[in-house]
Amino acid sequence: MAGQTQNEMIPYRTLFGVFARIGLLSFGGPAAQIALLHRTLVEERRWISEAEFLSALSFCMLLPGPEAMQLATWTGWRLKGTGGGLIAGLLFVLPGAVVVLALAALYAAFGQVSAVAALFTGVQAAVVAVVVQALIRLSRRALTLWSHGIAGALAFVALAVFALPFPAVIIAAGFYGYLTTEGTAPPPSGPRPWGATGQAVAIWGAIWLVPLAALVVLSPGFYAEVAVFFSKLAVVTFGGAYAVLAWMSQAVVVEKHWLTLPQMIDALGMAETTPGPLILVTEFVAYVAGYQKDGWLGGLWAAAITLWMTFVPCFLWIFAAGPWLDRITKMPRLSGALSFITASVVGVIAHLSLWFAAHVIFAQVGRIDLGPIHVMWPQFTSLRPLPTVLALGSAYLLLRRQWPLPLVLGLAALASALGGMM
């Protein structure tokens, strides 16, 4: 069981408070969330080491589901066992889930909420600066060799220029690291954790799949379809929400007709400006679809089903696979594979950061397609002055003045709201 000696001394109350704060401040998608986790858990609290954090990050990037939420879950599990993992994972998701549910209810009942949108525009702008801070910190720690720097750069080019699938980039980096790492070591001591893995698979597999089967058998129709669709999504969401947003949007709008295209765009915008994993966009989609079918009760039921089918598998992956991480990091070739995956993750985060910054600063972002080349290209005439100024100001306050993140987020949101009134 995870949680050794000094970690057993961490009170659950302290763990709850720390991860509640992380959940409330987890704006900006995986890049900013990973930075927040690193700053809180490694630099401020020193609950896990730099090496543990980077290894766990690489490990979570290989799993389906939101990597930042699973990294938080793994840390809680590492510190205090299954109870700690549940506290960390649930608190990472619940604040954002509550906010998204409230916004979805307002949106379904009244349409766009301009005041809320104006407020979160400032948050988006500040998050651009947070992402830059994340890149600087992670690159310093992950790119320790010139070959790691090349791996990170190649990952960025593969995603930003050639639009290669995210899993292919990560797998290629790990395969290269495995083949090029030299050295042997005795097998890690201690028994292989098959028992813990089997127990986790049995328990969490049942928690996930028994309700799914019950819905399909006892209540076939729209809500069973919602459960099946988002369960499939939970299995294929490698690399977090970004990896499947396009596929999900097409399925929801074109195939299932649950939402219109403008509604889907609004859903993505809401998810970008709320705390928690970006995959919480599924909750918004489900609520609006359920509301259109059966009113607010239908929306609540569809949202609850979607949250269950989206996030219960995340606990399954971590509790089943987590016990193996220590063994993997003690095996030279596998450790080498993880180190190159970590380096490529820097490139992945750089790409996500560029994507996010472009969509915050410019109102219109298109793409140039030239054969195998697919490059994001903003319409420079659509530059948004207020978010640009707020992003630059937030960067100055965070990077140069080192102001606290909550203060910078609050000031940016307030400035955006005041600017929207003028």
C-alpha cells in the first residue's frame, strides 16, 4: 500500500485542504494544472520528489483519461493509499463539475451568459501566463540531456506541424528511450503487485460497469446511449480532452444530433474557462442534451451518468496500474523510456500552450494545410486587445513580480469584467 512513514503523518484534513485548493485553482487545461500540481506538491509541500513527479506524469500521459486529474489521484494514493487517491481525484474534479453544471443549467434555460463569459475571459488571459510559467519550470527539470531537448522539440513539431496523433508521439518517444538506454540492474526487490492490481480491477471495474450494464438492460434509450458513449470516450481519451475533442464534437453534433454546432462551440468555451479537467465538457454536453429531451431533471440525470462514466475509469487505471510505477522506475530500460516520454511531454505541453494562447488572444484561428503539413494559423486582424494586455500583465506579475496565482487570476477576471462594461 502506498503512503510510507512520513506520508502517514500527513493528516487527512491537510490532504483535503491542499487538494481542495488545487481543485478550485485548476484553470487552464493540463499545462497549467500540471504546473499547479508541481508547484504545490513538489516545491511548496515537498510531499513527493521531482523524480517521482516526472515519472508519474509520464506514466499518467500513457493512460486514457485526463492526465492532470490522474496525476493528482496518483499523488493522493502515493501519500495515503486508496482513501488519499479518492480525496485527491474527487477534489480535483468536483469544484469544476459544480461550476460546469451551474453554467450548463443557466445556458440551457437562458442561452449565453455574457457576464460570466466576460469574467472568464480574464481568467483565460491569466492562464496563458500560467502556461508559460509551467513550460519554463518543466523544461528545466525534464530536459536534462541534449537528447531530451531534441525529443521535446520533435514532439512539438510532430503535433504542431504534422498533426500526428498524440499517442503515436508518446509511444515513439518511449520506444526510442527503451532502445537507446544502456545498463542492467537486478530485478526490483519485493513481490510483483498482482494482488493489488487484481483487487483494484475487480472493485473499480464493477463500480464502473455494473451501473452501465444496468442502464443498458433495464432502461434502454437516450440515457443508456449517453452512458455507453461516454464510457467509450473514457477508454480512448489518451492525452486528455484535447486528443478527442474533434471526434467527440463530430459525434455529438453530426451523428447523434444532441447539440448544434454553435452549442458545441459554446460548450468548449465554457470548459476552457472553468476549473477542473477540460473533459468536463462532457458534463456540459450531457446536461444540455438531457435538458432538451426531458427538462432540468433530464439534464441532471444525463450529467450525473456522464460524470460517473467519465471519471470512475480514471480511478480504475490509477489504482490498478499505480503499484507498478516504482518497479518501472527501477528498471533502466523502462526508466529510460519514461525519461524520453517526459521530455516529449514538454513538447506536448508547448503545443497545447500555443493552441490555448492563440484561441485566447485571437477571435479567429484557422489552419493551413499543405500536404502532410497542418499548421494552426490565426487571423491576425482578429487580435483581441483586452485579453492580450491581460495576458502580458499576468505574465509580468507571475514571472517577474512572483505574485500569488489566486491574486493574479482574481485581478485578471475583475479587469476583464470591468473592461466588458465599457
